[in-house]
Amino acid sequence: MNVIVVYKSRYGSTREIAEFIAEKLREHGVQADARSVDTAPDLEGYNAVVIGSAVYMEHWMKEAAEFVRRNRTVLAERPVWLFSSGPLQLEPGASPDDPELEPKEIGEFREIIHPRDHRVFFGALDPGRLGLQHRLIRKLPAARALLPEGDFRNWDDIEAWAGDIARALGTP
Ligand SMILES: Cc1cc2nc3c(=O)[nH]c(=O)nc-3n(C[C@H](O)[C@H](O)[C@H](O)COP(=O)(O)O)c2cc1C
């Protein structure tokens, strides 16, 4: 069983999630590589695919969405799991599974590639690394509360999800 974890990350936190998922899959006895979409990974030779993107302004990053569309035929023939790395802070009582937190592309992806699952994971934000445009967006009153500084990634949740994938692929 050979799995590729494809990701698109702007500032690195989604890359670290993808690398962590690949590492956890390997611990479950699944051969797994993490690759950025920017390396145009070839999916032939992989039995299953995990694809994740950072979320900006309620969308997957364009390169990740284009990767899914470009590879839709191959992806539709394989087991695929999707993840989005996004929310930093939620309203009290809200959950990352709320449908309104789902990036806009996920409905389309469900139709064209039939993923086994899509999960939203909490992300991370380091203001010192933001590009100018993101820094300006973060200053808007509506955005400020939603985009706090910090690392909110929940590694236990991510590890559990990697375990689910390994089990679905038939490893103990
Ligand atoms: C300008 C800006 C807009 C963002 N918009 C969203 C959003 O609409 N939805 C969301 O869940 N997360 C949003 N985020 C949070 C990022 O997705 C989060 O910081 C993520 O972990 C970044 O991943 P990266 O380090 O791989 O680029 C936004 C962050 C910034 C800086």
C-alpha cells in the first residue's frame, strides 16, 4: 500500500500537517510520501491519495484546487481523503465540522472525485510571516477576531484521522 499526501501551504503550517499525516501512516505500516502540489506530483503508482490545502477567504488555495480538477480522472479511481487547514478560533460552542466552515470547493470535489472523507483541522498564524495583503486583511475589523495569532493545530485529532485512513486501507 503506497499513499501520497499532497498539500498546498502558504506559510508552512499545512505542510507540517501533511508531513505529520505521512509520518503517522508510516507508523501504521503504510508507505507514505508528503509532496507539495508545486512539485506536480504524479499520482500513478500510488494506491490512495490524501490532499490538503490551507484555507484563505473561505477557499482552498488555487493551486490545490487546480490539482484536484486536473487529476480528477485518476482521483475518481482511487480512495481519496481531503483535509482543509483553516480555522484559528471559533465562536463559543461552534465545531470545525460546521458546514459553513467548509471551503467553497469541497461540494464540487465531492461530486467529481467522491472522497472518502473531508476534515477541517485548526490552523496556525504567525503575524510576522504574513505577506502584505494578508497583513492588511487581518487589520479589517471583521477579520481581526477570526484571525488571532497562535498555533491551534490539534495533533491528536490529526493523528486519529491518519489512523482512520490506515485502518480503511486495511492495515492493523
Ligand atoms: C488573510 C487570512 C485569511 C484567512 N481566511 C481563512 C478562512 O477563510 N477560513 C479559514 O478557515 N481559515 C482562514 N485563515 C487561516 C489560515 O487558513 C490558517 O492560518 C492556516 O493554518 C494557514 O496555513 P499555511 O500556514 O499552510 O498557509 C486565514 C488566514 C489569513 C492570514
